[in-house]
Amino acid sequence: MTRTGTGDDRALTRAAAREPAEREPRHRPWLGALLVAGMAAALGAAIAGLPREHAPLPFIARYALQVALPQWKLTEPVNEIVYGTRGFDTFGETFLLLAAVISVVIITRPREPRQGYFGESAAGAREQARDDPAVGTSAAEREARSAERREAGDQAPGDRGPALTPDATPLGTPAPETAEAMTVAVRNPVRVVLPILAVAGLYLVAWGFSPGGGFPGGAVALGVVLLIYASYGRRKISTVIRPGLIEPLELAGAGLIIMTEFLGLVLKGSVSANWLPLAQELTPLSGGVAQLFSVSELIEVGTGLIITVFALLGMSHDWARPDDGGPGGGEPGP
Amino acid sequence: MILGNYLAAVGLFCIGLYVVLTRRNLIKIVMGLSLMEASTYVLMVSLAYRAAATAPVLASPPAGKTARQLVHGNVADPVLQNFCLTAIVIGVAVTAVFLSVAVRIAQHYRTLDADRVRAMRG
């Protein structure tokens, strides 16, 4: 991270003045409307040929319905399609998800190594001051850095310290709100809802007749983590939600999926074939590899979504001048 | 009539496309792309619908029917429901990629105006 000179206030003001005006150039609305009208006409013609509500089911759907119970002991054909009939497609989609997660990690990752998603943007401040001691800071930068330090719990001299919750903040305290967690009126209901939500997510995965299993379960896992983060603050999750733990877990989920799919090829001669014994339907082990695949998807989707959301939330301020090198500089601004 | 759902999906797609084509703010463009993405969910779920059909669940079939009868009877298309399920999760991750690029552009160029990212014009 690079410090900038005091003259940056003017640069920032100029940059703010360049923010997009709501008034668009005149040609955009009508040209856009013309192109959209053309697209609407093409799509309208396309939907005329789509099957309607009385059309028979396509062969693949009928096939999945027929094999779900006898071949997989699954009473939920959607689950059979996700992990069985279309297992190889799901395999590909999973790695599309992984590619998106890796893209987010690469785009959002700062230059300095990080232990957590938040509060480490000042990791190189000492080295920066040593290398470039003459460069001062603008008022806007000082204000933002002060806010960052409060967020990280590394209180600067003279800063108003962060209250743990709004309940601990004296009445009449001026804005901005500095509390890390929400009020007791939010925290207590969340305390009740969290276990229910977590158990519901695990239920979706554990029972073989839930649709898709791991996909909605992973989304529920993200919801649980975000609820804790929003209501109790980042400290509550910082020991678990950190790149050093979540990213290897994500890769472990991907590895488990590869193993699940390709053991089918080795043992049964077909990728995605079932190689585990099937239990009675409506039991947790009823789907064979479908259940193993589903658990792997829970890990993959849950950690993938957590990584993307927290990588975005943790994107630090970049105070480089427009003509500096590095991620905040490079090309001059307009 | 399911044609109404199809038209709603087309309408949603066109609103998103209009936003992408006419807005310069990167966040609004990402919102437009998300609308286009959402229109595909509406279309897929609508395509799966069958008149007077039951859900494609073989546990606890309706009274008087067995699971085997359900397989050969009138049920909603489970394949398109599967498409929708996976598309939603991947859509979230792809939107995150768009947003992270938008934030990096904002940090790099000090603007969210796509028209002012001059270096991309070559």
C-alpha cells in the first residue's frame, strides 16, 4: 500500500466530480431501446417454440424418474439428476464455481500476505514509512486509516474506541456508529435462529431425498456465517473464517469431488457411477455416491461462497495516486 | 397459462439488457447482468411446470397412487429444476467476480463510470 501526498485532497475531489452523471448521452436510451426491442422480438419468436404445460416430459427427465428409486434408492429425482444422471455436468459446474472463487481471490488479494479477511491493510505501513518517510497523508486518508484501525481494534491515539455493541455506547454519542456488534434486540433472536438454521442446512444434506442437498446446504452455511458476522461482529468469526483455513477446505472439497467421480471410472468403468453400497431409501446413506458427492458439494459451495463474500467485504482501501504504479496506480486517470 | 411466465422471463431479460447497454455505472451494469441471470431461473422453472402435475418426489405419493405410478404419471420436469439449482449457486459466484472487478476498477481509476476507463479503449 502506498501513501500519498497532502495534495491528494484536490485529486480526490476532482475524481469525485468525475463520478458518472445520472444524465446519460442522448443516443444511449434510444439505441439501447432499439437493440433491446430487437432482442425481445427474437426471444419472443423463440418462446413460441418452447414446450407448454401440456407437453410430455423429455426423455432424460422420464429416465431420471425411472432410475431414481431402483438404481439409486433415491426418492428425490432432482437429487438423482444432480449427482447421478447429470453427475458429470455437475462436476464441470463445480469447477466453474471453483474458477470463479479463484478469480475473486486473485482479484481481491492485496500484495501483502494476510492471515484474515479484515484489518490487515496496514500490515506494510511500517515498511512504507521507512521507505518513503517524506510523504505525508491527506485528511481523507487519515480519516479512513483511523476508521480502519478502529475496525481492526488497533486503536490510534485520540481515536474514539469501538464499543463492543450499541448497548455499550452512551446515549447521545455522535455518529458514525462504531459498535462491532448489533444490539441485544438483534443478537438474542439470532442466537435462537442460528442453531435452527444450521440444523436445517445439515438436514438438507444428510437426507438423501432432499433436492440437491449440498448446493442449498452450502448456501445455508454462508447464511449462518453472515448472520454471526452481521450480528456479533467480525471478531466472533475471525478464528474460523480466515483464508488459511477456508481455502484449503475449499480445495479439499474439490479433491473429494474428483475422487468420488473418478473412483466410479476406476471401479465401475464409468465416471459418476455408484461404487458405494446403497442403503434403504429415505435413509441418509440411500444414494450411495450421491450422498458423498452431496457432502463434497456442501464443503465446496459453502466455503466457496464464504470466500467470495468475505474477500469482497475485506477489499481494503487503496490510497495510491492515479499515477503511481501497483494495483492502485498504473494508468493515469482520465 | 405458462406463456405468461415465458413472457415475464423475456421481459426481465430485456430490462437487464437495457440496463447493461445504457448505463455507465459499473454497479448498475452488474445489477443488469444479475437481472438477466434471474430471467433464466424464471424461464427454467417455468419450463419445468406441467399442468396439474405433482412435484417430482417419489416419497409419499398422493393418495391412491404408488411411486411407480408417479414415475409414469404427470410430474414436473426434475431436470430443469436441477439446472436452476446449480445455476443459482454459480450465478452468485460469477456476480462476486463482476463486483470484485468493479471495486478494483473503482480503486484503480477513481471512478465507476465505464465510459471513463480510458485505458481499456486501447
